[in-house]
Amino acid sequence: MKTILLYSPPETHACAYLPDREAVSLYADPRHWLNNEELSHLNRLGFRRSGRLVYRPNCPTCNECTAVRVTAKDMRYNRTMKRKLIASKHIQLSVESAHSTDEHYQLFEQYINQRHHDGDMYPPSRQQFNEFLTEHFGNTYFLNARIDGVLVGCMVFDVFDDGVSSVYCFYQPKLESLSLGTVLICRQTQLAVWLGLEFNYLGYLVKDCRKMAYKEQYSPLQAWRNDKWIDRG
């Protein structure tokens, strides 16, 4: 594995998770095409991917963003998860390489407009969708959920040498009662087991951010703290 240059820009940017805070990120050199070994190594060090930008929070006065992962074969499905999985048995699942389609963009657009109109991804655009979700290093896939052939949900995920990694999930807002986000995380965890991979990386847990705190429901959960993975229960 080649040496990977890391850099941190001098300027700060608005924190995407906590209001009234400024954030600083550490980036892998964007000029370097990362292979799967390098991506897997960075992922184990708490880095995440947005398009072809691989980054990790590097805020000097805040460490609220904690990378977390669940041990796939040991995942404990609580009563709510089991009920949602049973209720979603009519949903057809499929996996395909992540690429830009009208079908996926239109669902993404509905999701952002109705669920995240107060966030930094609003208003959505095709360019934003492509740069965020379909520009990648060749190890990114869509886990599609369809009802009667109609796309109603999509989990975008990466495959590394030790696990799968959730990148982003979007779904039909009118079907919120199906809890498609929860269902797709559970199915993706089962996919990791089927692939013989150990972990499902869930991204950053930000305890004081309502939109990110849901990750605490998955267990057994490990967190990246002080340069090592520790059990959270």
C-alpha cells in the first residue's frame, strides 16, 4: 500500500450536525485514486466517503462525531426491528453497482424535498446526486427496495475487505410507516454476513444530533475512540 497524503484546509466550515459550531476535516489526497486496500484501511481509521472525497472530522475543540460499526453476525434485532422486517416481506430487494439513473434521482429528489428541506442538501440537484452518490472508487452499490417493481428505497453502500459501509439511505417519504431506513440497515447487515464480512459500518454517531442518534439502537456496537475500536455494548 502506497503512502497516502492527508491534508486539512486552514479554513473552517459550518458543522453539518450541530448548530452554531464550526468544523474542520482531514482529507485523503483527492488526486490519488484509492484502491480497495487503501479505502479499507482508511475506513478502519474512522474515515468516511462523500463522492471521491475521503475525510474524517478533525475539529480541535470537539470530538462528538464518532465512527461506529456493528458486528454483523452478532447483531441483536430488537422487537421493533423484527416487526418491521416481517412487515416488509413484500418488498423486493436487489443489488446493483451504483450509477446515475432517473429512477434513483427522482426518489432522491422527493426524499430531500420532503424530509430534509431544512438541511444543507436542499435544494437537490442531479449534479449533487451524482457527485455525492455515484462518483466513487468502484466498490459502491445500491441496495434497492421495490414494491410491485417501483423503487421505494435505496441504501447506498461501499464494500471493504472487512465489511460493508452505509453511505446514504433515501426512500419514498409517503412510506415512512414501513421504516425503510431501519429495514435496509438490517438487510444490509444480513448481506454482510452472507458475504462473509465482519462489520457493517454505520458512519458517524453524533449523540446530540437527532438525525444521527438513531444508530445507538444497533448492537453490538463498536466506536472509534482514541485511535482504536472499543465496545459500546
